[in-house]
Amino acid sequence: MLQTKEATLAQSTQARTWRAAAVVAFALVIALIGMCATTVQAWAADVTVALTAIDATNNNKVVVNQKVVVDEQATVADVLAKAGFMEGTQEESAASPDSVYFTSYNAPYFLGKGYDADAGTWWVSGSDNDDAPYAYLTDTVAADCHYQYIYGGTTDPTTYRLQFKYTSDYPDPLSFKMDEEAKMKMDTLGTNLVKRFSMGRSDGIINSNTCYAAFALAALDKSYNVDTSDLGSKLESDQLSGSLSAGRLAKYILAFAAGGDDATNAKINGKRVDLVTQLKDMLAESNETISLYDLVWILPVCQNYSKIMDADVAADLIDQLYTYFDADECLFDGGYGFDLQTSAQAVLALAPYADTNDKAAEMVIDTMLELVVSQNADGGFSYSPDSGVSDLDTTAAVIAAAAAVGLEPDSDILLSNNGSDPAAFMLSKANDSLTGFVGEYDEAMGSATALMGMAAYQKAVSTQDVVNVLDFTNVPVVETFPDVVNSNVWYFSSVYRAAEKGLVKGYGTGNFGPADTLTRAQAAVILWRFFDPEAEAAYVQADAKNETGMADVADAAYYTGAANWAVKNGVIKGEDDGNGGRAFNPNGTITREQLCTIMGNAAEALCGATIEGGESTLANMPDASSVSTWATAKVAWSLGSGVINGADVDGTKYVQPQKAVTRAEMAAILMNAIDNDIITNE
């Protein structure tokens, strides 16, 4: 195991020199842990017991079933603590003094269930040890004993005692592994959460509590799905109420950035506001010490807006973070005790500076080491270092921190001693419909935070690269189209993805006009932007002259340069003008079969594609015979290569060759061609 962890660290940290130091540090710590475990086993006599816990209020669900190894002097309470049960208290039943029940039992598997006289539910204990049949917390454990805890139903332990026999065949509920079934569930959960927090969906309007979902969507290259439309009013409301701290303003800035909105020119209730400069001024004018909980959000703003929040500002913030760092505990304390979640957030904030700032490197390496060795048996991480009870938010934050320092979240480094995976632990907290999570105080916030961790996990595993979910420097700035706000519509992602690439743009009103018909001139401009972006960007409309040889192309029109390019490269060959010549017909609508022909021309002339195939797909279309003879080969090729998929009408696919193409359809067809590598501009 040690060699595997060492090799994994070496591979994931070779990109930066400070990570090379982390490799050695991690390997030494892991080796020491293994040595200590071996030494303890040699010095102390251990006993093995079985522990089972059942929820009688939930169809007798077995929630803990495992072997537990403890020191021979350990008590029953020690056994329970190793399984994650904390701070139990016990009383004897007034009706039966020998019957033990628990007035409170802080167990993560039961979400805080305790004694409830009104409901008649409590914890009942039992064991198969005749000398200690009721398993008091203070009892010394008996080797090979089976301890059983039942929640609910009766004060008489004999009713349930030892009703369930321990068997090693029953899976350990504390072991959460990312097997093939878990991967499939995780994919479904991730897909559902992405939909849930996307524009137009149930929780699609991002606020300061669900901004983690915005960070996740940006990490998954879906920033166009982030709806920041309500952030301005929320921010202004916080400002008016006096609750807008520097850290809260920083979260708003990061949420805007995640959605592709320039926070230096953010829309706040109809006004344009430079939020980044506002944050910088707030920091300069304040005489108060910045809290740890604010600093972990402010520093990432420096990374994303380094021209305004310059190196001196970042260095000062790092120095301030250092004052909250305990070099002995290797964790951060913001005045309320050490906590792993904020410490993980600090790693996330500091990671981009670790290769240029010694203090940042020290804090990142030491804290990440401490986080790794603080992992619980179930693969998760606790908010409090000593609680032993894993929680969703902290686990998500640690996964994100690991991805930010180059540790692959699915590597052995982040597997617990029983092989549990942190992402699989998060999956265990999902509801049955895989649309959110159970037991969260704020379910939407918990689900948003979990999605952030899942996005970091998925992106780091798929790219095998460093992933910082708070780095939005490569997120393209895209205006939101007021008439494209429902992510349920089929063209939503195509329109915004094409807009991100600068291929399609809105009207002067800000609208996109998805249902508007596309003109031949517009089609030429869009393809010119893709194939020759430099020429399109340098285009001077006033100087443009018609070089197509077609009389209906105007000089100095918005499309003149595109028409020249399209005709020169054989992308658009024109229509019969009725006089033996060719016409460009710039303002004419373009039909689906015409667009298929143009796409085929472009692929053939500019990408070396061979136009063939798709005949059988076309033949299966009910309206195949209505395709014009001159367009048949390229319509068939378009269907076969995935450029078009056919128009769905009541569950049946049609070509609809003479139907005018809409602007939304152009975006979708263009992205189909790009995604399937049919066209390329490289």
C-alpha cells in the first residue's frame, strides 16, 4: 500500500517543485502511520468483537455490522466510538431496572435519534455475553462478544436482543467503495444535481448559499448553465442590511465569475458595478481584522482578478491567513476551534500561490497532510478533528482541496484503512431518488456543496491534472440571453456553448432569437468566425468590397467579408439567379438541406472530409424522397456523421429538408459538427 501511495503522489505532484516536497512528506507520514500501527499491535493485546446496530423504526434496517478490534482494556463505549457513535448516555428503565436504554446517542447513521418518550423510541442494548447481557457503556469488552444496539420499539431488550446474528457476509455499512455500481449511481446523482442547479431548473437561481453549485458547473465546463440573475438583488439586500462582509462579497464575485459574468462590470439591479474594486476598497478602508472565514473566500478573488487584486494584496492576505494557522496542529483555527472544513477551504485558496510563496507552500503541504491522516473509516471527513463523525460538507471540501494540490481523489492516498472512498461516502448520503441528500440542515446548500466536491473529483480523475474549482480565469465571459433562460429546452446548451466560443451572438436588444430563421449571410458569418477567427476579428466593415463575383453581395455590409471567404473556399456556391449566373441571396432563409450541403462543403474543402455514408439512415426517414437530388449525398452524410439528427415529430424523426433553419438549429448543428470532429479549425 505504501509503495502505491508513494507512486501515486510522485505522479500527481511532479508538475511543481513544492509538490515534490509534498511527495516526501506524505510518504514519510504514511510510513510512520504504518510503523505506529505495527508497534501498537505488538505492544498491546487486542480483542475482536462484533458490533451490530439496527433501526427498528425503519424496517429493522441494519446500519452497522462490523468486526471491531480494540485494546483488551477497552470499554463498550470505546467499541461504539470506533464505529462513529459518540457521547452516549444510559439509564435503567423504571419498569425493568435491568433493561438499559439510552437517552441520547449521537450516531451519524441515525441522524441524531435519541430517547423519545412520546414516540416510545429509544436505544436498547444487548450482548451474547451472559456476564454482561445488557452491555453497559462502562463494561469492559469481552473477546469474541457480539454487541447489539436496537433503536425503537420497546424498553424490554429481550424482545430484540440478539434477534440479528452477526455474519461477515453482511456488508459493512461503514465501508463505502467506488465499485462499478457506485460509479453508475454517482454518474446519475451528478447528472441530476447538474440539472437541478442549472438555469431554469428547481434550484437554478444561484444565491450565496448555493454558489458552490455555480463553482461545480464552471469546473464541469457548464458555466453557461449558471443563472446569476438574482445575485445582484441578493447582494444589494445584504448591503442595505449591513450584512455584506468582505468574505460574503467575495463569494458573490466568485459566483458571478463562475457564471461567465465579469464581476468588474456586474449587473446590479440595472446598474453596472465594479465589485472587485469595491472589495479592494473595502479591505483598504477597514481597520478590523479579517476573519479566517472571510479570508478563504477573498484570496481566490485575487487569483481570478489579479490585475486589480495585485500580488501585494494577495501576499498580505496570505500573511493574515498564516496568523490563523497552527504549525503544531497543522490546521486553521478561526477562533471557534480547529475545523477540517475551513482548513480544506484554506488549502483551496492557497494552492495557486504555493509555488511562489513559502508560507502558502508550508500551509498547503502541512494542512493537506493533516487532512489525509484525519480521514474516518467510512472514507469521509469530520468537521471537528476529534468527532469521528463524517459529514458531507467537510468531505466535499477535502476532495476539492486534494484536487487543487494535484492529488487524484480516487487514488490510494484518499482511501481509508478499510478501503472506503470519500466520494462513495458522499454517495451513501444521497436520497433514494439520487436527486439530493438526506439529513442536511440546509438541503439545497448541502447538495450544492456536495456537487462541488463531486465536480472536483470527476474533473481531476478524468483529466489526471490539477483542478481548482475556484479558478475561473479560463471561463469565457458570456452574456445571458433573456430569451434563452430555460435549461430544459433542447437548444439551451448548444446556444451557450456556441456563444462561449464566440460563434453566435445576440441582437442589440440582448436577445438571441432562437426561433428566428437564419439567413444565408448569417450562416456565412458564423462559419467564418469558426474557421478563420483572426480574419473575422480583424474585419473592417467600412473597407470591405464584394469579391464573390455575385452581384447581390453588397460592399461594406456586415457579411461582405464572410461572403468573400465562403465563396473563395467553396463553402457557399450560390443559387441560380435565373439568368445563367449565381446569386448569394444574403437575406434569404437557408433550408435544412442547404445547410447540410454547406456543412459538407466546409468539411470537404477545409477539413479534408470524405462525403459518404448515411444512406440507410436517410432511407429510414419518412420524408426521404422529398430531399432534392443535388442535396441527397450531403444530407445522407450529415445524418450518418451526426451533423443533424433529424427533427422529432411525435416520436418520429424527419429530415424536413425544405424547412427554414432557425438560429437555435444552427447553433445545435454547428456544435454537433464540432463535437463529432467533423469540422476543425486547427
